[in-house]
Amino acid sequence: MVATRIALALGFLGAFSLSFGALAQPQPHAKRTSASTVAPVRRAGAGVYQQALVGLHAPCEKPVPRNEAGRPMLSLTTVNHGESLSIAASGDEGFAAIDLDRVAHLLRAATGDEHPIDPRELSLVYRIETHFEVPEIRVVSGYRVPRPGSHSNHGKGRAMDIIVPGVADEEVARFAREVGFVGVGVYPTSQFVHVDVRPRSYFWVDYSGPHMRNRERGILGDLAARCDAAALARGQTPVEPFGIAKNVDAALQARAAAAAATAANEEDEDDEN
């Protein structure tokens, strides 16, 4: 009886060791995967974890929408409203004014309030969509009415929380970080990626759940600086600090002061997930 128990215990330990070793091995990422796929991805400073590409992360089998010239269109589908919109892009940042109005309505706050969405934010999301060759971007949150004292880019029309169908969140974040002058936050509990445009890049991870206060932790500070330097070398212009003013001259004078203050505030993102 004792010998039998020892044999069973050794067999269990052997099976556990094989399973743990398999989880610890990084595997290559494929752009398009089946709905049953579990995508192993590497997270900075945390080894390897797995994300099941199911539900909202399941691949989308629809064809990629294209304009008359055959260029992929920016296609957005909102998770909360269940509405979709495809707009033509003439270049990486070219969107018609009427389409920007349509996007503002699509990405309205839960209260119904609308706010213009920065074309550079749409450009960032469009680059993500075309890089991964997906037919749509699923938007968890667009514009949100800012709370007093909040520095969230959602309240400036410069941020979106997104899901790329068929692609693990960390893979989306890895690509977005390389763009330069962006904020990229990974939310493993809520399962989405925050992407925004800002004067200086900042990357973070946040394990808070839905409607919880943030538990943000900044990561990859050196990479953020390198990506911004590379963007400057490519001729990319940093995004100016956000401000609202009726007097143009006063606004220009205040911009310099705002740029100095941005470094202190830009790392504050969402008060609530």
C-alpha cells in the first residue's frame, strides 16, 4: 500500500513538472488565430502568461472593409452600444470632417455627451488595425466626461480602450508602444488595452477590475524614452499638451507652462477602470 502511494505521488509530480515546463516556454504569436486558441505572450518582468482569445477577443471572420481604391477603412465597433462605423482614411491621419463628427457620436460617453476625437488618436488606432490586418477594432471606452481634477485623456478625446479581435492584449501593447508619443496601458483583469496620444510616452499595467479605482504601475520607462527619440528621428512631431482657451495669444503663452507641468501629470490616467 505504501509503495502504491509513493508511485502515485511520483507520477503526479512528474505530470505537474511537464505541465509547468510547457507553460514556461514562450511560443511565437500568430496574427490570426481560431476562437479556441490560447495565446501565450510575454509580459515585461512577469515571464509568460496565457490569454484565451475567446468572447470579445475571438477572431472576427468578416472581410476587411475597404474604400473604392482598395485601401482598408478604419472600422470601429463599440462594446457597450453595439454600434459600428467604418470611415475612409486618406493617408495615416486623413479623415473627412463629416466622418470625425460620426466618430464623435459613436464614441460618446455613457451619459450621451459627445466630444471631438483627436484625429491623431484615430490614426494610432488605424495603424493598430492595419498592422494586425483585422476587420474591426472593438472599443470598450472612448470619450468619458472628465471628473474634477482628472487628467485622463479619455476626457480630452485622445484615448480609447480597445480590443483587437484574434490578438492578445500584450501583443497589441507591444506594437503600440513603438509608435512614439503614446500612452499604453494593459489591463489584464478587465482584458483590454488603453491607447492614447500624449506629449511624452508612458506605459503601465493595471490589475484593477471594472468600476474599480486604478492600481496603475508604470513599466518600461527606458523603452518609452527610446521610442520617443526614434519617433523624433523619423520626423514625427510630439503631441502638444491639451488646453482650452478663447484667447489665442494667451493660449500660446500658457502652452509653454503647460508643457512643463505635463511631465508631472501625464502619468495620471484613469481614476476608475
